[in-house]
Amino acid sequence: MKDSLILGIDPGYGRMGFGCIAVSKGKTEAVDFGVMTTTAGEAIEIRLLHLATDLNEIIAHLKPDLIAVEKLFFANNSTTAMRVAEARGIVLLLAAQAGVPILEIGPAQVKKAVTGDGAAKKPAMQKMVATLLNLPRVPKPDDAADALAIAITASTMRW
């Protein structure tokens, strides 16, 4: 794979995690990570606007070569699933506007790529993210660690 910057996104509408990694000559390192947050109780369109504004700034600042976003998987709460799907739509739209290729990755695929176990639990995932990126501690909050895991997974795939 060529040298590249990969931006991983863990979609959500209350908190959306992001994690950017640099892949160069077989070495992978964290560039930036964190979360974009919105205020509970605000109208959904305002929350989506805040996410779009924040993500647009992140994309403009980091200039990723690829954006990887987790596919939606919800079995229980359809209202939450709809809101997360709307937030994912923001990611897809902004990637297209920026001309950045997008890769959608399933949760089990991320777990398998990062830990070797498609059913791995969150603590195992977070520990492996820290290990793979030579970080002194597990990235916090969880959404940021998940976004880095998504970016790591994308780095192992052909795109």
C-alpha cells in the first residue's frame, strides 16, 4: 500500500468518534483522534449540522486519502438506528464533497482485523488499538478508540 492518511469514523449523533492514522513503509501511527459531540435535547437537524461542521473541519485539516466508516448494525432500537444512519449520511456526503474515497466496514470485520476475533469485546479491541499504534494508553473515549480501529482495519484492505 502507498503512504496514506486514513480517517476512521465511528458514527453516532450524540458522539461521533474520529481517528486518523498515517501508514508509511509498513509503519502505522496515530495522527489525531477524538470525538465530535452534540447536545442532547437539541433538534436533530441542529445536531446533524454541528456534526457536519465539525467533520468538514477535520477533513479539511487532515486531508485524508481515505475515509473509513463503520457500517450500521442495530438489532433493537430502531429510533437510535435511524439517527445513527442520518449521522452516517453526513459522513458519506462530506467524503463525496471532498472527493475522498469511502470504505464501509462491518463491526465484526473490524474486530477480526484488529484482534483476530470477530466477536472480541470492547476492552480487547481498545488494548489492541493502543498496542498496534504504540500509544502509551488506551485512547479515550471509546468512540475515538473505535474510530482508530476502523482506520486500522481499512489500512489492511485494498482500496
